Amino acid sequence: MPTNTNRAELRDFLRSRRARVSPEDVGIPATVRRRTPGLRREEVAQLAGVGITWYTWLEQWRPINVSSQVLDAVARTLILDAAERDHLYRLAEVPQPPVISDPPTELPGHLDTVLEALDPLPAMLVDARTDVLRWNRAYAALHPALVSAPPGKRNTLWQLFAAPEGQPRIVNRDEQAPEAVAGFRYRYSQNAGDPRWQDFVTRLRTASPLFSRLWATHDVAPPHLCDKHYDITGIGEVILRATSMELTDHPGVRLVVQTPADRRSRENIDRLLRRATHL
């Protein structure tokens, strides 16, 4: 049962959302003068297809059964946006069903300026499915085959398990692989109903027996970043430490910046960039 704090928050949240919705917003003709703005409890209950007593108890958070289907009906009636819907689920302490995420919208051009300013540090924009969306000169020099791959394979997980020719060898792949799959499953569980995610998993399982074996373990963990050890032909070893930042204006999109972990790695990145410039 929710805590006293959540109970009070849920009550106040539902009341405030009711007050915000006018009868006209939901197709109810305004035929009588109302003493308070917004919808009455009985109107919310009727539109959501629940009993007035049940809805009243929901606002008061009495001991009742609350399902995701009913919460969704209440959310639709109160015209909640995605953030408000998530907030409602958290306050009611009901597990949220999988939500099919929309693909990232067109990213603004100023993000390219940010990426360019980060040179000589490899940097990219990546979505929840680990598709690489944008990158800078240093990232392209480090991953030439990845950035030139078709969109379906321009993906960091694909690179880890089904790297094409021309990609640098990942020295600590055995260490990274289980962690990467467990973190990916964590995000997959939030998008399990999305056919794009299902198709990606099917293709990667076909392309990589290692990924298929790790996927079958059903291990799951919150995603986290770890050092990447590359062995670049003609350059040598480069150890990069990743830092990830979510973009507030673009949910699901992260800016990932890779920083050399030691002096030799920094020098080798500089050599790599000089070589790429002269190609």
C-alpha cells in the first residue's frame, strides 16, 4: 500500500487534474452553473468506465484493487500527457505496462556543434536501442565501419557482437559482453511490445551466437558504462572511459563522450586523428 506521502500526493494530483479539464474538453455540454471548475468525480468515473465509489476511493486511496487498464482509462479521461501518466502510476504504486517508444524526432543542428566542440574526444548521440544517431570526427576515426554502416547496423551493440571488417578490436569484449546484454535487456523490457526492438534482437541473435547465448540467460541489470579497450591496427591500444548524459529535450537520446584513460591512449587517439586526416 502506498505511503502516507504518496497517498496525499495521489489525492491532490487527481483533484488538480480534474479541475483542469472542462466538461467541454470531454464532450459534456455545460448546461448548469458549476460551483467548482473542472470535472466532478462522478463524471470522471462515468467517462473512465468505473464506479463512482471506486473512483472516490482511488482519490482517497482506500484498500482497492488498481489495475493498469483502469489507470490508463483514468489517464485518458483526465487528458494526462506521458509524464503525468508515469507520475500517476508511480503514486498509485502500480507497475507500468511496456510502452512502445517513438523513434527519436529530428535532432536540432546545434547538437552537431556540441559534438564538434568535443573533438578530439570521440562523442556520439545514441538512442535507447543503442543506435548511433550522430557523431563527431574523432568518433568516425575510431569507428569508420560503424558510421558508414546502414541504419539497421549502425549500432553499438551490433558493433560489439557482429563487428564488420574495419572496426577496431575490442580487447575486453569478454568482460563487456554479458554486461552489455543485461543492460540492453533492461531497456528492452520497457519496449518489449515494439516490433522494432523485437526485429533487432532477432537479427542480432542470428548474426551472433555469443549474443544469442547471453540473451538466453535472461540476465538483466541497470545499464552502466565501462572502460573500452581497443586495439587499433597501426596505432596500438586505446583505453576509453565513457560518460553518458541524457538529453532533456529528447527523451531516450544520450550524449556519450569517450575520454582517454591514460597518456598513451590520448597520444594514440591523436595519432589516429592525424592518420584519418591524411587518408
